[in-house]
Amino acid sequence: MLDSIRWDSDLIRRYDQAGPRYTSYPTAAQFNDKIGSFDLLHALRASRLAARPLSLYVHLPFCANACYCCGRHKVVTKDRGRALPYLERLEKEIELIACHLGQDQIVEQLHFGGGTPTFLSHDELRRLMNQLRRHFNLQDDDHGDFSIDVDPREADWPTIGLLRELGFNRISIGVQDLDPDVQRAINRMQTLEQTRTIIEAARTLQYRSLNVDLIYGLPLQTPARFAQTVEAVIELQPDRLSLFNYAHLPGQPTPQARSNAADLPAPADKLAMLEQSIHLLTDAGYRYIGMDHFALPDDELAMAQEDGSLQRNFQGYTTHGHCDLIGLGTSAISQVGDLYCQSQIDITDYQRQLDQNQLPTARGLRCNQDDRIRRAIIQALICDFELCFERIEGDFRIEFRDYFAESWSILEQMAADGLIELTDSHLIVQPAGRLLVRSICMLFDHYLPERAGQSYSHVI
């Protein structure tokens, strides 16, 4: 079965290493400032001519409080008035982007992330959705995937009702941990009842899918305490669950510097948390999709993985990887054809460029043929746990074993260790290797040696 995974402590010790999460290949670490707004406009024109469907990501960076475990691009403020000037610039960006796209390009997927999207008032959320509908052809039959990140501390029944009215049919709920001591250590106090209220509201209002995010490896966590969190979340029966590995990077300019490194769990305890969480989730009927993600068998992601249509992009696992992804807002990343580009990360720079009627594109990358080959390989490994050499050879007119001759001996070693099965025609990730699929992908990453100083989370 695709969801079967096997815990192998020896393999984990040997192959666990720090590396990218591969929401894209090449990764954002490879972006450069040679890509600008002209490149994006050219890519948008090609997208319009090809009439490709669209996926929209809208970044709303504001948070009322700083969670010490968070590494996202955000603006922490109690001043709700700061949202309106940003919203006005965001509307300008929507106009500048949309005029280069066609009305026949249907938006199949929409996601509001942040930050805390519900930092915006109800009137501001309604205004933003009206602007998007005015300028984009949003799929309006409730079959599109319209999702939003929700902080239960910043939402209630009326909020969930408003979001459903606006067209959202999926929500992702940040929980991280339910233990009060851990919550105090990461400055995120959130009761189980607050989370349950949002989930009950969403189910009553017929949202199609609920996702819950948890993090293991946080300060003051223990295997016993984290097991209680996982068990409590399982009782809530979310359709999807993400179990992220906390990467403590206090040297980065994030709130993580406020955490006490002495409170972090020992590596052995962190592994125990992951192992027991996997057992709890799989015993409860969840399937391991890959890369920290679990889903119930009737969820679209699980079914897509079964039929081979699962894909991955900057929004994570998706069934809409065929869409051109348009990122809106500060730090947002677009993927249009073979072009990646990212907007200004600093909110002041973002707003200043839009005040000058310029797109806020700051950096990016255009994929070459080698990038496309490796991207297809990494996508297949992460989504399908299987790679067909003949398909890669047919799509890109290469001899797989010759093209990756330098890596073949390492692949053979991985096969000997039981990480993968290697045949003349396929590379198949074995159940004991699925938790370590990032380590396999890293073997095909041309740029990884150039990023030796880059900070990454560990695979496990």
C-alpha cells in the first residue's frame, strides 16, 4: 500500500540529514536578483496565450502576537489599522497582475496564508475577495479549492461563517501543541476548546476539508505530553494533519531567538515523538502522504496519490500542480511556466514599488533543461515514492543511467541498505525509506553543494 511506512532506527541514524523541503526545484535558496517584473510580465503573457488555469496565493503578513516557533515572513503588531494600507497596495498588485491574464483562465485554487489572515476585519476580508473576483475568474461552483489559514485565537463562529459565505471551503488550523507549558514556552496559548469550536463550526457549515498543523521538537515537549496532543487531535478527526519537525534556528532574524535552547527535547526524545505519532495516526486510519503529511483515505490527497495525480508546489501537496501559481502580497512566490519569482519581503519596499505602479518582483529564477529534468524526478519521488526511468528518458530525451552516472553508486548503496529498490526500469522508495525521501531527493539536487552554508531542517 502507498501509505505503508516502516520505522527503521538504523536507517534514520544513517540517512537523516538537513536539507530542503522541495516545495520547488530549484528551491527558493537558488533565486537571484537577475529576475524582475519584466520577466514576470512575459511569463504572464505566455500563460494567457496558453490559457492555463490558475492557482492564487495571497500573503497576509500580520499577526497580533509572535509565536516563538514561527519562521514565516510576518509583521507582528496590535495595530489593526496597519492592515488597510497593505490591503490598498495588494489591490493595486491584483490589478497590475490581472490585466496581463485572460478571463478564460479559471482560478481553480486559492489560498490565504500569512501571518494570520483573520487579522483582517470582516469588512476587509470581504473587500479583498470582491477585488479578487472582480479581476480574476474564480471558480464559483464550490468545486475549486479555496482554503485559508485560521488561528483559533483570532476566529469564531461568525468568522467561519463569513469565510464560507466568501467561497472558502477548506481551512487549515494551526495548533502546534496543546500542552500549556509548551504553549507558554512558544508564546502561543490556545485551548483545545478554541480549536474544537472552529472545527465544529466548519463542519456545520459544510467545509470540504479540515487540516490541523502540529509541530514536534518544541521546547518542553516530551514524548508522553506530545502523545496526548496527538490523541486529542485525532479525536477531532481532521481530514488532513501535518506533523512538522521544529528546526531551531536562533541565528536567523525570527522570534525563535526568544526560545531557550536548553528547553529543547533531546534528539532521542524527538525521534520518539515522531515514531509514536506515526503509530497513533496510522492506527487511527490516517495514510502517510509524505513529507510530514497525513490524510484520511477518502481525502482528495490520498486518492490522488493512489491514482498517480498527486503533485507538489509552493502550497504543498496539491491536485492543482498543472496550474500557474500567482503569488500576491509581500514575500509571495509565483511559479508561471518555467519562471519562479518572489515579491519584496520587506513590507515597506513592497508598498513603495506598488506606489510607483511597479510590480514588487525582487528575485527569482528561470528553469533550464537540467532543472526541468531534476524537478520531474524530485516531484515523482515526493508524490509517488516511485520513479520510472523510461518516462524521464522519453520526456527529456536522455539516458537516465548515463545522465546520473555519478550518483549511481550511491543509489546502489541505498538499495543495499533497504532505503530503495533499484531495478533496470524503476527506483521505488521502500516503506523504510519513505520517511527519508528528502534524503533521496537531495541526491538529484544539482545546487545543493553550492548551498552548504544554508540553514535547513533535518529530514527527521
